Amino acid sequence: MAKNILKTPALLQYILETSSYPKEHEQLKQLRETTIMKYGKMSVMNVPLDEAQFISMLLKIMNANKTLEIGVFTGYSLLTTALALPPHGKVIGIDMDRESYETGLPFIQKAEVEHKIDFIQSDALSGLNALIDGKHEESFDYAFVDADKENFTKYHEVLLKLVRKGGIIAYDNTLWSGSVAMSEDDEMEDITKRKRKIAIEFNNYIANDTRVESTILSIGDGVTLCRVL
């Protein structure tokens, strides 16, 4: 397998410095820096800058109005989404951790997009099922999933009831640091082996799902895009 040159540190840094950083919204920049200072290594739970800018472009191309995010953390992708939506647009964010969300809330408020965001403190499945009970079937244009990878297939089944035909469901971290392309015999940490297996199983599941059209993008840590048929 050919080496993906986009993963080389020098080229990635070049892309960030020449393309991504100059276009980063000021409140996104402040949120990113605050998250790094407060959470250290855990800050990688927010999407990387280049992936966020891809999401922003995708939402604008789709003319998305009603969106859903599973797994919020401090809200970098949530704020990215809110900024990309039109004035009447909405994004519902579901996460069990309100404290992390409130870390990002001041930046959301400064960006003047708080009115576009509904935060639901809940585990993902309960929150999603509550949306179905609230008559939200097939009403979302887009959903972004960045929660526990072990339950991606369960989330997928529910999201197919919530996202309209032609809408997009995006799953984050589906390349898991490139480990999905590695051999079982390659040396790696136990957690990487476990997450690699989960990612491979999920990607195979999606590839065989005739209800969606799908592709995997080698942006960030890998994003699987599903278009609902």
C-alpha cells in the first residue's frame, strides 16, 4: 500500500499553515487553544482543524438547515456547524458531559450562534430515541457522530430513521491513526488493536449496507460519509 503523503508531518503542517489556519474563525481558534490548555492530550477529542473546515464546506454545499451531532466535548465541531448553518438553522448536540460543553459555551456565545444550538445532556442512544419519540423522523439533513466507537452500528440504525433521504451521516475516526491498514501482526498498543478491530468491523458493515452510499475520506483520523438512499 502506497504511503499517504498527507500524513507526513511536514506536509500536514504546510497544509494547516497555508490553508487551514488563515481561515479559522477567531472564536474557533480561541476555543481550540483553550481546550488544549485545559485538557492537554485529551484535546484531540475535538475534530482537527482541516476536518472542521471540510465539514463547514459540506454543510454549505448541502444547504443544510437541521443537523445533529453525537459527541460534543468542548464543541469545536458544534461551533463549526453552527457557523456554517444559515440564520434559521439548528444543530442538536448530544453528550453526557455538560461541563466540557460549557467550556466551549462562552466562545459559542461570542460568535453569536448560541440560538442555533440545542444541547441535550444524555447518552447517545437515549438522546437519539427521544428524538424519534419527539417525531423527528427523517427530518435531519446531516448528522455527525464522534462518540464511543463501539456503538457506531447501533447509532447508525437509529440515525437512518432520523436523517432524510439524500442526507449525510458522517462518522469520525474510522481510520484510527491508519491502523486499519496495518496487519494483525504489526506491533501496536493494545488499545490501538482493539479500536482497529472495531473500526474495521464498522467500515465493513457500512460498505455492505445497501441503504446508504458511502466513502471513507483520509482527512483527520478518517471520516466515513454515508448518503442515505
